[in-house]
Amino acid sequence: MSLNFLKIIREAKMKYDKIFLYGTGKYAQGMEKYLESIDDCLINGFVISDGEHLDKRFIQGKVVLHLSEVPYQGCCFILSLHKKYHDEIIENLKSKSYSHIICFEDMDFDNIINADNIIKMG
């Protein structure tokens, strides 16, 4: 895993009250497991879009919330889903006045190893 990746995540944790992984699928769960292995309190939970079916209220011991349940102040989102959804999710977050978004465009989520091309938004 890139040192830049870890640096951005740790800086976000110092700056924001809560950090959520956006998504609940294999990418988000793999990201959470990796981050948990580094520091068990980096991530506060998972977020899905309003209207999405909520299968479970907890995944890997972390809460799962609809976006409308997340407070506006002091939150940061790490997009943890296939990059084909990134633009749609970013627009959705911005339309709801969330501006603290971290997006790793070229992350190899299947292996969660490579985060050298990082885009930080917000």
C-alpha cells in the first residue's frame, strides 16, 4: 500500500470527526479490513445512498448508514466502490452539501495494494 494513501487517511482522521467508507460491497469491506489491520479506529462506518436496500445494519462490527443519516458537519467519505460509480456518487454527495470526499481513482481494490495515483477532492 502506498505511503501517500496511508498519509491521506491519517490526515483525514485528524481533521474530521468521522470517516465513512462509501459502499458496502467487496471493495468497501476489503478497504475496511485493511485499514482495521493498521488502526482499528480509522473508520467509523459504511454509507450507502438513500433508497438503497440496507441488508445489514452492521458489517464487520461497523455501522451501516443511509447518506441521510450522516451528520453534515465533520464528516469525510472515502469512495470504496467500483470507479464506474465515482462520478455519480461525487455528484450525489456534493448535491447534499458534503464536500469532504477522498477518491482513489486508480486503486486496485481487488488486491488493495496499489494507491499511487491519488486524487483528493474537497
